[in-house]
Amino acid sequence: MTAGEVLGSYRVEGELGRGHLTVAWRATHLSTSRAAVVKRPREGAGAALVDPVRREARALGRLNHGNVPQLYEFVDGPAPWLARELVDGATARDLLRGAHGGVSVGAALSIGCALASALAHAHARGVHHGGGELSDVWLTREGVVKLSGFSRATGPALAELGEVPAQAERRSARCLSPEELLGEAPSQGSDVFVVGAWLFELLAGTHPFGGGEDDPSPPRARGGDAPRLGDLVEVPSLVERVIARAIAPELEERFPSATALYDALSQAARELSIEPDEEPVRRAMVVAGLSVLRPGAASAERASGRSPGLGRAAFGQLFVLAAMILGVSAIRATAPPSELEDSPEVLPLVPERAANLRVVARPWATVYVNGQLVDVTPFARPVPVRAGEHRLTFRHPSAPDERRVVRVTEGETALVEVEMRVPPRPPPAASSAPPAPPSP
């Protein structure tokens, strides 16, 4: 196909990429001007080449979830093709590359909750995702998570399609759950395992079982030998426990369903005072140098006829400039007269008269600036703010809140360090039972 060619109700505009068996194009619907992805098998389509397109269409056709791309049209036949939602954004792999070592806890929990919710929806409709790489997780410029990669989907709803053809199996061994490495069919528990591995990699910057995206060899034995997440990066222990259970080597040791994984991730977010929504994802995208939009901005762009790509370079330059400015600011350690959450301020991603806050809290804390949740420490990025006075709250579930008021001038960066008054752990209680008599 070439640019300008019409396929059904869509005009092809340009190639987006080529997979092992398929080709994807950016296209526009002739009547509505809606942007879409059109996917077809590569030339010389045989049964194996046709299967991924048909399988993805059948899977997406059963799903209707905000974290899964929407299927617009599917035409079956010797050379089937589908049209689905075009995600204008970046992948979680792009996010991790720009994060230089791992994303924030808030972003990881937000992405994890979205993925678990999408999988719970799919499992309830008889579709198993089948695993993949972080490049299958897409992020819109408004911070919405979209789970793609259903061309290897299986499950009761797709039983008529049979097994995924061997020619279509191009997954790295690290994408496979332990039971799949042993030749068993993927299941709901396999999807839970893959999401746990994705979250581990997003936080630690490295896959729990090593290997690369293009490495076909099996990773090291998965008999529980994944490193402790806490040994690689500082994360709250409850987050570490959730991920460790998700990637447990034995199926019965994992969460029994994607719904249970979602509940555990949501509970962790609540205990850390994190709202697992698009805002932490947008902030992580800014840190990674990816283009973002405020909620509703994409609709405004479409209504005004502007190209989504306009202004991306200027945005990146402004953010880099703000992040590189260093300075010193006086910090007033008195608490404000009122609760910070009474009048939350929306922190601008690129504020006018830009200044920055750098935050350090030991052992860790959830940080609020002017009543708005920022993230859970530790995070290396500066927080962009307007020049002026700002109120900070630090929260830890086992310590009283710490509050600071900071005044920072244009072009300066204020460093705020706090020690959370976490009580020491009590020593283990000594046993009151008398010692056992010595054996004769």
C-alpha cells in the first residue's frame, strides 16, 4: 500500500511500522476524518500471517475498555485488515528510556492499576492477552494507559482460532511466565505475571529475569531467583510485596486474578496517599522528555485543526531549561496556618517565571505541593513551580505530617530535606515458654 490509497472507508497516509507478520499504517476515515491505525498481513499472506490480524480483531471486538484501543472496523478474508484507535503518544519502553533508571512509584502504580483493570475486563470476556514487552503498553499524551499487543491473544473466546501459530511466536523468553516456559498454555495467571514483571522493570530500570527484547534464549531459571526489588531501588515495602507476589514462580502463589492484582495495587496507592490516575503518568512523561497534554487538550487541538505535533520541540526546550537551572533558596520551616488541601493549586508542567523544588525525605514520604499530590519519594527530578511561596506537606503512614513553607525566586531551585519521625521497630518479643528439657 502507498500513501493516498483507499482501503474500505480509510485513506492511508503513511506507514507506522512493520512487524514480523504485519504492517501498520496511519489512516484517516473518509467521512469522519478520524485518525486510525490500519493493519494488514505482509505480502504473501499465508495462514500464519493472517492469524495475528484476525486474532487481534476478534479479541478487540469483544472488549470495550478505556485502557484498551478501540476496534473500529474489521474486514475478514484471504487478506484481512482491521482499523483501530490510533494512540497519539509513546510507549512505556520510551518512558523507561527517558527516565534514566526507573519511573516514580506513583507512575508505576497508576500504570499497573490501568493494566490490571484492562486485563480483568478482558479475562471476564474470555480473552487472555498473552504477554509481551513494555512496547505493548502505550501512553497517550494525556497520560491514559492503553494495553495493545492482542495479536497473540488466546482464551475461551478465541478457541475457534486454535493455538497461536509457531511462526507468529516472536516473544522474547522473558515475556513468558514460568508455566509457559514449560510448554503450558497461557492463562489469566500468566498475564498477572507479565504485568508484575513490567512494573518491576519500570521501577528498577531492569527486567527481573534479565535478557533483552530481542534475546530468544530463556532467562535464568525462575525458581524464585528474581532479585529483591528493594535491593535495586528504594520503594515502599508494600509495593515491593505486591510485585513480588505477582511474579511468583508458582501459579498458585500469585494473585488469583487480574482483579485481585488491581485491588492490591489500589490498596497500596491508598496507603501511600496516591491517586492512581493520569496525573502521575503525565508527570513521569514530562521527566522522560515526552510530549504531554492537559486533560481535554487533545479534543481542543482537534477542534481547532492544529496538528498534535506542533509545539513539542518548544515544550521540550522549556522543560530542559527549567530542570537545569540551579540555585539556593531560603526555606521557612514553620507550618502554614491552614491545611494545605483546603485550596489545592494545579501545578503547571512548564510554569511562567519558572522555579524548581528538589525534595528529599527520609525514609520516604508522599509529597504534596500547594495541596496537590506530586509523588512518593525518592524521585530525582525537580518539581517545576512558579516563582513565589509554596506550601509542602510530607506524609508517611507511620509518622506525623511534616510541613514546610518555601519561597523561591525565578530561576532558583530550593532543596527541601525532611526527616520523617517514624518510630523504631520494637524488638521481637522474647518467648515466655520455659526451655525444653534436654534430650536424654
